[in-house]
Amino acid sequence: MSGPYWETGYVSGAFDLFHIGHLNVIMQARAHCRRLVVGVATDRVVREMKGRDPVIPLAERREIVAGLRDVDEVIVDDHVDKFDTWRELRYDVLFKGDDWQGTERARLLAERLEPVGSTIWFFPYTRHTSSTLLRSVLSSLAQTPVHLLYDDQGACPLCGATPTPGA
């Protein structure tokens, strides 16, 4: 491991439609702290931050994250403002993807964390996948009719069924 190392690290997110980008940030965070706490955002926080409800229920998102070997503790995070979360956990570092770096929100949070001895550390964002992209693909698939392929006699090669007229 190279780079800084902290006692308690914190990662927060919706963790909806869990994907490799989520796993990457958790694994990278684990390499930089002795104890990793992961906050799974409530539906209200996801709605406020992303403007839509998560697909996966909170309890399931929490269980998915809890099942990861790199996670020491999972909390339900009901705070949009991660300084409010700091007040509860007293984490040494908040880990975020670098898509957040340079934003006004990150700057303001860093200004509040510095006097209390905490910081924000950014990791490369996994650009080729996101829950938004997965949601879009799944949505388009849900709207695409599925047509069975039939053999020369008009029967399904898997089960022998024939198409219903007008279907």
C-alpha cells in the first residue's frame, strides 16, 4: 500500500445496483485505513441527492455492503451533509470518487472537516459504469419486447410451444 493511512475511514453512497465502481472505492478505501465504515444512504437522501428513488430497497443495499470483506461496519446514513455524519462517527477521512473533487460542495465540506482534524481523500472514479448507466440500460431493456425464435415448424425449440395467433 502506498499513500496516507488513517485510523477510521468513511465511504458513503446509495450503493444502488451495486457495481464494480462501488467495489473499487471500497477496496481502495480499505487500503488506506485500519477501520472502514460504509454508510448506505436512506431512500430520502438518495431522492434528495439524485432526484429519484433507488431501485434496490435500503435493507438489501445494506446487506450487500455488509457482505463485503473490506467493510468493518455498515451504517444507515440519513445525512445529505457528511459533516453531520462526521459528528456521529468522528471519522478521520471521507473517501470519495474524484468526480466529486473540485466541486463547491467538496470545498465547503473540506473547510468544515479541517478544523476537526478530518479530511477528504479522492480516488479515481470508475467512469465506464455507474448506477445511472445501469438504470438506463435496464429501463430500455424493460421496454424492448422479447420475441421467441421458432423453428421451421413454428414451434419453440426449447419447449415445443407454438405462438398464439395475434400475440
